[in-house]
Amino acid sequence: MNGAVVWLHGDSLSPTDPALLANPVAPAIFVFDEPFLAAAQLSFKRLFFLYECALEAIAGRTGSIRRGVVVEEVRAFAAEQQATAVHVTASVAPRFRQYVAELRASGLQVVVHELPAFVTWRGEPPRRFSSFWRRVAAEALRPTGTGPVLPAEHDVE
Amino acid sequence: MQLRTDLTTRAEQVAYLAGALDGLYAGPATPAPIRGGRRAALRRLRAFDARGYARTRNDVAKRGVSALSPYIRHGVLTLAEVRDSILSRFGHTPDTEKFVNELAWRAFWQLVYAQLGDRIHQDIEPAKQRARVARRRLPPEVIEAATGLVCIDESLHELYTTGYMHNHARMWVAAYLQHWLGVDWREGADLFYRHLLDGDPASNSLSWQWVGSTFSHKPYIFNRQNVERFSGGEFCARCPLASGGCPFDDSYENLALRLFGVSLAELEGRR
């Protein structure tokens, strides 16, 4: 057993998610976080939007969308796929850090991928956006490429 | 529990998910008109014309905004690729620079969230001014979008039915709830978070704190003139309170005094 699975979460739900791109054939999973959602009681619109994003993100590979306890479902999926490593894209959410720690504690290797940076920043942010902007504006306004290939005008649903 | 991924039409997916996620959502099982997924995100990005953005972005009627926030919030599009696409297609202009500046707000909120974690859901700083109105819970007329104020009700109705609200309207509603009604910002933020497709803990809670002055140097207020100007007069033209009783129909000087008991200069921290 040395395979990998990709865990997709609500902060990175794209077919171009860095963890997915780094593992082009790995099975992928997205979990509707049952304890969190049962307490939060979001609108159905939000959950359906996530579902549509997740369906597209996992298309073309072995994929699974589940409801349950995130860490338990990811562990079960890794076991089903005979994987020992979980690849995931970083999030700043405290719940993400907690889940990564729990997955590691369960014996899985967790590899965290970073999103392409918008600006580089080290240390604590200032307390006001205006000071932040003054310090990052030049970099923020410097493109690193031409962006994604956009669909043709006639490509509508 | 494994969910189905083989249904092809949106209607089938909606009907299925409504049952499969039973107990995990509140309200009707209707989808937003805004579609999820990378393909829809790229279509939206292609459709956005940044020319005129600096002038029209605050106009609730003209809608000069990109409406990309649901996709950016869920990582379907990254800030970097949106920036790159807009600059490469429209060049460096005051409009695209303003747009990138708005993208940077999200980067800023995320850095604050990384630093403070769940403490973003508590007052980050003491309020610079507190409204004089008695504190109260979120009133039913807000939940029902039936306050009688067309600018507020139509903005709330859009939120409840589409999962989206224009940024300027968010500022009006957030200020109205906090400074006119006396609702704690956490209750308002919770309401928005439950409905907004772009609902993000950091952007949402920190923006509510920005309006309330617990993460800014002054409370944000607005008046009728602002609503008229940035809605093309549409809301007020249909509002039964336009001819009398509009709580926003006053000068900023008078509103500062009425709502906070201070002069406008004091409200803005100028003395």
C-alpha cells in the first residue's frame, strides 16, 4: 500500500486544485461535514453549489462525494483505495488544521499543497487594509501569466 | 454515506440532494440560479467586462461587479488567475487596478483569519462608537424580508432566493441591522453566512466588524441620498416610506447625532 488519494474541501473545489493536479490519476473525495452542517443549517443553495463544484472537480477520475464525519470518511476512502497518503490543498480555516492533525494522528501521511500566491506575505497582517494594500499593491498588480483559457462565446448552457 | 454522482440533469441532482442531505440545511430545497463548477466560473470570468468597473461597481442597479465571489471563495478560481486574466484582457487601467484592489481585500481577510482563527468571530477591537438604540435580537421582519423598506427588503429577498447580494447592499443591510435596529453583528453575519454562496468566515465576519467599527476606525453609515444615487433611484421610487418615514432620509451630520449621539466629526474620528 503506497497509493495516494486527494481530499477536496470547501476552500478548494476545482478540477485545477493543486492537490488534484499533482496527482492526476489519484482517486478524490469530498465530504459534506455532517456535524458542522447539522449545526450551521446553511441554505440548500449553498450545499447544492458545493455539490456542483465537487461533481466537476472529481469528473474523469475515481471520485466519491459523501456525507459524514470528514476524517472518518477520508480514512475509510483511503483504506478502500489502498492508499497511505492523503493530498490536500491548504486552507487557513482552523477546522482544516484540526482535520489534518487528526488524519496524521491516524497514521496517514498528509501532503499539503499550496495555492498559487496572489501576493507573498510573511508574518502578521496589519490591522487595516490600507496599510496592507500600500505594501502589496505593486506585486498584486503584476500578472504572473495570462490566466486560464476561457471558453468561447458560444459555449453556454 | 456515499452520495450519487451519476445524475446528469440539474433537476435530478436537486431532487436527489434534497433527500440525501436531509437534516443538514434549513429552508426550501431550491438551488441558486448561479451554477457551481469550474466551467460556470470560467464563463462568468469571460463575461465580466472590467471597463467602467471603478465607476459602476458600487451601483446596485448597474451591477458593474464581476459576481465571481462564489467561485473565488470555494477555490474554483484563484485570486491569482482572476487577476492575471483581467490584466491580460483589459490592461492596466484605473478600472482594473480598482478590481485588483478589491481582490486584495479577500487576500487580506484570509491573512487575518490565518492569524486570529476563530477569534474573528469576536470583537477584534472595542467599537469606536456604539449606536444608542437598545440591543435586540434579529427581528422576524428581517428574516422575512418584510421591513417595509424597499432597499432593505429587496436586497434581503435577493439573498434568500439567489444566494447573492451586491456588496454595496450588504453594507446597507449590515449598517441598518447594527446601527438602526441594534442587532449584534454576529447575528447579522450568521444570517448572511447561511445564505451567501460566497459566505466565507473571514470575509463575512470581518466585513460585519468593519461596518460596526470593531475592525475599522469608524462605523459605516449611509443615507437615503446614497441609496438613491447607487440604485438609480429605483428602490426609493417604489418605497412606500419615500414620502415620509424613511429612517435613512437625513444628512450624515444628523444621522451621526441621531444614531450615535455624536457629531459627524466625532463619528469619523476627526476629533
